[in-house]
Amino acid sequence: MKKLYILMVAIFVTTISFGQGPIITMISDGDCAGGNPKVLEIYANGSVDFTQYSLEIQTNSNTTWSNTFDLSALGTVTDSFVYLYKESTAGIFAAEYPSATTTLEVTTSVLNFNGDDRIRIIETASGTVIDQYGVSDTDGTGTAWEYKDGYAKRIDGNANAGAFNPANWSFNNGVLNNQGTCQGGATFESIIGLGTYTVPTGPASPTLAITSPANGSTVPSGDVTVTFAVANFVVATAGNGDGHIKYTVDAGAAIMKYDTTPIALTGLSTGAHTVAMELVDDNDASLNTPITATVNFTVQAYTQVANISALRNGTIGDAYELTGEAFINFAQSYRHQKYIQDATAGILIDDNAGNITAGARGDGLSGVKGTLGEYKGMLQFIPLMDATVVSPSNLTITPQVITLADLTNNFEDYEAELVTVENVMIDNTPDVNFVNGMVYPMTSGADTFNFRASFYNVDYIGTAVPTVPVDVTGLPNEKTGTGATDFGVALTARDAADIVIHTAAVSENTIKGFNVYPNPAEDALFVNTLNTNNKTVELFSIIGKRVYANNTNATNFTVNISKLNGGLYILKVSDGTHTSIQKVVIK
């Protein structure tokens, strides 16, 4: 370490100007209505002409920097702080940051950060990154640098370097929650403090920061990767750098580390653990000013359940491991959702984080670990880590045939389980075609229950709602609430093959003299009746898609089928009082 302090004298003159230009020194996600105000503190190190610079944002899991915002309105600022802010209600920023001077309200979405987003200053002409907060292309949720309802501040003496280094920052996630004059608490300024950053006056001091796992977090398994960042200190073997790293796990024996690659810990027991790290010199001794970092985390404990029925009987919020194999009945890209089922019950896997990396309809899942949750009445299993995808063994899921009354009276018994309701009519009054999010009442005798097109991009969306009795196979699902998109309980088909014309319907033949020939047919169907009433003539595919429609009062008429593909179809003729239905085969 002596080399470092000898070098300080030699390079002092050249480092006086190190980091001149705009420096991001604080970012804050407020907790007033709408998560406001959003605030970015920038220090003008030296004389900074802001007409040369712009601001850009990168949100959520996006990998594109966007919403470029010109900072020219700030003009030229010398050795002082400026504050960019966005507020949803006029006066919120002034109330929460009463001492802020040289401010600029940003009305574009460039400051629409939500505590897990990235922001950067670029040189407008060249696109060169001058300074940045957050790791590019990385959703900050659950990371050490997340600042939701909180703030982060640059550590004194660390200048802009283009790339983000967590070791140069202190993080205060969640500390503004329920605070602010807007909520009867302390002003955000009194919690954060403004204009406290001091610029480097020589080589910056060494820093060490543990970036993952987040302090106080719960990790899903005993295999934990500890990532960290070191700044202003060369970690290497003796004589090749400034020193190395010493760390302990749960106050055990010290381990020396001579590089900055992540620390892989395996087989940690469930419960609390602590990793303590320190930068040391070549003799394993602490630096003159000790540089340390510590992270505390807990390895999740799981209650094992053998089947989905036992899982559904668990406690909301608790963690479980489904030891038995489950079959994927349906999977969609939205929130990486999967409906799984075994011989005992079904449940929805809501995997918004994408922890389960594979698995499609027809696959089996083994070893699913997660927490039991509920959203608007729908029971959910939220995975915390990846699961094993297997070919289903001895799993044959046959839909249980139930009635609309069963769904109405005992919905929880069938939620997320593959079921079939037979001989039902789907009301096309809401829309003659299936539309995403639309609810269509189903009836069978005196019983009713809703069909809802809940799944996106399935193949029956946009096709005609069948106007003949059908058998519907699907997944009972729920979203109970008062919101505009809440629908209560409903049954949703997975695809067009789940909606099949009811076989008993084809035996109905009540129009006097009804006869169809030839059958099979190739170019045309000839229909004979003794009925002179106006008649509606419809032809449906076997999955209920209407492919032909016409009206006639002729007793005998022709149906043109020359442009239809070969297969089984259903011909329906109705005069409003009587209906005849006939299976026909097109060659």
C-alpha cells in the first residue's frame, strides 16, 4: 500500500482536474402521490456549459437508452449544484426540497424513474457517456443499488468515470417510504441532505461495495453468488497491486482473495448468514483507513408438499417446495405464467421475474420452489428459483367434466384445473367475435357462467363466437375487484381446439323436410326443406368457427363450399322457431 501514498504526491497536480464536468451526485425516488417528486442532483465540477450535454433514461428490463433531454436550459454553471425534478402536482418539489437552488423542472418522461431504472448524462454531439447511475441493461429490482422510495448518493471524492461503479455510491432504498410533508412526515431534504458531495482533490480513496445479494434480503437457495465492486485499489497477488481482499463467511476463518471475480458459496444452511469483506495490504493487514463491506442475508426455508392439493391448502406468504411432478396445462409469455396440474388439483404459476427459464404446455415440472400468494382471489404459486423441466411420467391429465352449476357453486374446487363443460351456448351479444378481455355469458338450461378471453394471442381471438351448442374445455380463473378489468370468475379456453361443437347438437332436425346432399360433398351442398320462412344458413368448422353465412326464404337452396378446405363441418339452418343441424364432410 506504500506505493499508493508515494504516488499521490507525484500525481497531485494532474489529478486536480480529474472528473471536471457534470457529475451525478444524488438520485431520489419520492414517496408522494405517483412516486414523486423524482429528483436528480448534478454537481458542475468547474465551469460546465450544459448546452453540450443531454440526459437519457433506461427503464425496467429495457436495453435501449431513450427520451433524450437537452440540458441547455441550465446554461453555464460553475462549481455548484443543480437540481432536475419531475412532479405530478405543482409545488411538491419546492415543499420537499426548500433549500434547492438552480432548479429545472423536467416535463418529459426522462425522469420517470421508479427506483430500479438507470439514468445517464451524455455529450450531446458525440453521444459519449459522461456519467451514469445504474447498471446498463439491468433491472435494478432487488439489487443493492435499487432506490425505490429512497435515494442514493455519490461517496465524496469519487468523480464521474462514464461507467457506473456501485462502490462509489451509498444506497438508501425505502427510507423515504411514508415520509415527506405530503404524508405528514419529515421533508425529503431533511432526510437526504442536499449539496453534501465534495469533489476529489487527489487520487480517490479505495472503496469496496457488495452489490449482490442485497443487504437484508432472502435468497432462494444455499448456493449464493456474492458480487462486489472495488474502486481505486488494484487487487492482485503480492507485489503486483495495492493488496487483496480478505473475507469471512459467518465469522469463520479468513479467506484471502486475489481477484475481483464473484465469490461462489455453496450449500449454505437455511437461516441467517453474514459475509464480511475487507481490502488489505500484501501482509494481510488493514489499510490505514480500514475499507470494509458486510452483507447480511437469509437462505429461504421451504415446507415440502407432495402435491398441488396440499400446496393449495398452505398459508399465503409462506414458502413451499412442490416435491411431486406437475403437468403444464397452459403457458403464456404474459408474466411467464403457467397453469400446472397433477392428479389432485391445479394452480397458476405467476412468474413475473422469469425465474423458471423453460417449460411449455405438455412438459412436466419438478422441484418447484416458491411462495404461495393470492391476487384478487386467484391463488398463485410465485417461483423463487428455476425448476426442472421433465417429460411427464405417468401423468395423463383428462379434463374433469363438470356443469356450469358446479363452477358457480364450487369454483375454488376447480380453480386453475382443466375442466370441460358440455352442451353450452356462448352468448355473442358482447361481440360476435372473440376479443381479448371480453366476457361472454355461457348458458346451459337455467345455469349460467362466464367465458372470458383472458389469454393473449391465442388462436380463437378474432374468430366468430359459435352460435351452436358447444363443449368448452378450459381453465377456471379469477380476478375479483372493482377495477375496470376485473371480471370476477370465468372459464377460459386455451385454444380453438378447446371449443368443440357438442355432438348431440348434430342430431337436432326439426325443420320440416330438411335434407342435405351430397354428403360428402366437393363444390356445393344442396339443401331441401318444405319451409318458406326466412332462414339463416350457417356453416361451422368442427371447432366452432363460422365459415359461411347467408339468408334465404327458398325451400330449396345451394351452399357454395368450393373454397373451403376438406374436413368435417356443421351446417345449421334456422328460421327463428325451428333449427336443423347436420354434420357434413367436405372432400
